[in-house]
Amino acid sequence: MILELRNVSYRYRKGALALTDVSLSVDDGQSVGLVGESGSGKSTMVKLMLALAKPTSGEVLFEGQPITPSTLRRFRASVQTVFQDPYSSLDPRQNIESIVAEPLRSLGLARGDEAREMVAASLTSVGLPADALDRYPHEFSGGQRQRIAIARATVCHPRLLLADEPVSALDVTTRIQVIDLLAELRESAGLAILMVSHDLSAIAALCDTTVVLNAGRIVESGPTAEILISPREDYTRRLVESVPRLPAL
Amino acid sequence: MSLPAPLTAPLLSVSSLGVQTAAGRALLSDLSFDLAAGQRLGLIGESGSGKSLTSLAVTGLLGAGLSASGSVLLDGVQVVDAPERRLIPLRGRVASIVFQEPLTALDPLMRIGKQIAEPIARHRALRGTALRTAVAEALDEVSLSDARIARSYPYEISGGQRQRAAIAIALASRPQLLIADEPTTALDVTVQAQILQLLDGLVEARGMALLFISHDLAVVSAMTQDVLVMSKGVAVERGPIQQVITHPQHPYTAQLVGSARALDDMLGTR
């Protein structure tokens, strides 16, 4: 098991519980979709899974063990993330080489020529030209920026990618291309993916299992096809029925 | 088009509309369409297609550095190059806009009730008790009946409630044309469904014309039968949505429909 949340609850300062008794695990090669609306606790869950916050109660386990200062570096190299908005997640003043090399630098994994080669390979794997290295984020479209963010997240060959609404800010055509890219990385690199999204079609396209979060609790989980076609919970049914559909052919 | 000429002038008549930057770059070119009173039209396209510029150009709200060419007749008044004093009577009374992001469209420092009262007071000349009653009715109409909402500031209510408030403000002046520019893009799916239903009902009940702007074919198809597809500042296709989806004529439309269909198919058949 790469990452596991065990009976996790979380409370922001004096507020109500943002997460209540949540359990979830991701293993190698798995793809899990985390679905829920604004305020359901999705982003809090991602924060806990990235060890950016500690649970109020319960445990976050990496390879079966609590994350400690001595395992933190290996954890960071194994679990990487892609954010929603590729316009705010890339430093506008760094060139692409420097941006993508960031995990290699900060985790002390590679430097010099070796780092440059890894960066170039990572850019190739996300379908960007090698001459992207010397350019800056503003020279790229939204979809290309999201590819750059994915290259940065995968340059150190992580086992798990936490993608927080990775396609929500993109146009439909670009959305499909980025979903295809994530599916391809999953196939070729055996990358496990946990994707947070309120977009059920993106979840359906990429995730084998789906977890539905409502008001800080997991209300339903199981194979994606089952959840979409025959949801057991009212909340899930309402979510599925609310998705606008094209007129039938 | 083979439609017979209408007996009266259309509410909105756009012909050869263009929008240029100060440097002379064309952002929107040669756009023409008519919208009769009570008619609905969907504008579809992706980022940068010129959809939002169209809504701003039509209401004379283009930002500094942008200029319009061609002709926009809104209730018979030429909007292109019109002085502000000629535009003011059109805004609200003839056309209102609901924007994508209610958090930036609403005044953060003014209570919701006051923001709705302002256009009602101006356009319907109400004061005192009559004004308070009208505000309550306006809130009722968008299903924000809870008295707490009127006293709230925008940050204190949810995104869906904020968009309902923005709709109430847009409708307060009783416009003949409602322009909805991606009104549900910032909202969750269940809230989106409620807002679309609300808009559909209000537009129907008041017999308003609707210009509905969205990148989402499925959302547009819930609101209008007639669509105009835009790409890179040019209208590439116009027709009934059913026809556009089943027999797209332009390669861009075909690509857009293909992507939307692919995402739709992932949810399985109904």
C-alpha cells in the first residue's frame, strides 16, 4: 500500500469537523477518483495525503508507516501532486527547465547533466518539445502548462500522483488530451493516480474506483462504473443526475 | 436565411461587428446575428473564441484599449462608438448581464439586499416600504427567501446563492434581453442544474430574449435550441443545436462536438 488514510478526522482551528472518520487507500497502479462538491472536504483530504497538515485524529500511513522526518524525503519523492490552475502553479519567473527540475533539486535526487536529461525525458513523456526547456510559462497555453505541471510532478518517477482538479480549468478539447496523457502515464509508468474532481466524466475516463465525499464523510465508494450507473446513495444519484448531458443522437 | 422578414426591428441586431486592440489586432471579426424579442440564442466556443467580448461589445462595455467596428443596434440604438450618455438608458432597461463569477460581479462591501434595491429604486422609482417589498419579491423570485440573505455580505453566502443574487440584480430593472455569460461555470454540478432551471423559468415567464454564452455544449443545449459556434473571433457555424451536434459543418465544430461527445459517453448511456 502506497498511501492510506485510516479513520482520519480533521478540524480547522475552532471550526466544525472538515473530515469525519475517513478511510481510503491507494496501491501501486490503482486509479482512484475522489468526487464531491465545494466544501465537501476534498482539498482538506489532499492536504492530509500530502502531509501538509496533520489529522486531528486517525492516521496517515505511507507504506504502512506513519510519516516521520526520516521518511519525509522518500515520501515526497514517491507522492507528487498536480494542482487545478496551471496559471498560478508555475512560477512565472523561472524557465521550464528550472520549474520541472524543482523536485530533483529540493529532494537532492539529481543535478547537472543528469538532472537536465531527466527533465528533458519528462517533458518528452508529456508530449512537449525539447526546446520548451528555455522558455517561460507565459509562452504556453493552459493545456501545455498543465503538461508542464505533470512533467514536474513525474520527473522524479513517483509511485503516486495526487491530481487536484487537474482538468477543471481547461477547455473540453484540452481536457480530453490531458486525461489521455494521465491515462498513458498510468499505463506506461505504472503510476497510481488519485484524482480529485467534481467532473464526473473526467473521473469516469480515468478512475477504476470512485469515492464520493459529502460534508466531510465518505458516503459511497466502489467501482466507478457501478457508482455512475447504479448509485446507492441519494447524494450520489443527485450528483450523477445533475451532470448536463448532450441531447441523444 | 430563408426566414420571412420580421414585422418589427429585432431587439438586438449585430452586423459585421469587429473588436480590435489599439495595436490593430482583430479579436473579433465580421460577426452578424439578430435576436428578436423573446428569442434565445446560444454562443458556444472555447477560451479566446470571442464569446465574452461579444457580450461586452453588445452592451458598450469594452475595456480601455479595445474598439468596436461595424454595427450593434440594441432596441434600435447604435451602440458602436456611442457616447456613454446614450448607453446608460440601454443598460438594465434593455439589456442586463449575468457574469461568470458572482464573487467579482457583486460589491463585496455592500449587503445583498442593498445591491438588489439599487437597480429597483433607479428603474422603478420605488422608495421606503414599497422598495423593501420589491426587494423581498425579487429575492423570492430567485428562491432566496431567507431574510438572512438580504442582510448578508457576498462572502457570507454560498456560490450558488451569490449567483442567484446576481440574477436578481440583473432582472431588477426588468430587461428585455438577458445576457448570461458562463453563468454556471464557477458552480458545482447540482447547483448548476438549479441555476439553469431558475434562469429557464424566469426567461420563459417574462418573455425575455436570452443570449446564453458557454463553452459547454450540454449546458447550452439545456437552455436554447439555436446556437452560434465561435472560434478565434469568428462565427464558424449557426443552426439548431440538434443539427450542430449531429451534423457539424465546420471542422472546429466537429472537434468541439467530438470532445463533448467523448466526455458524455464516458458517463454511459442513459
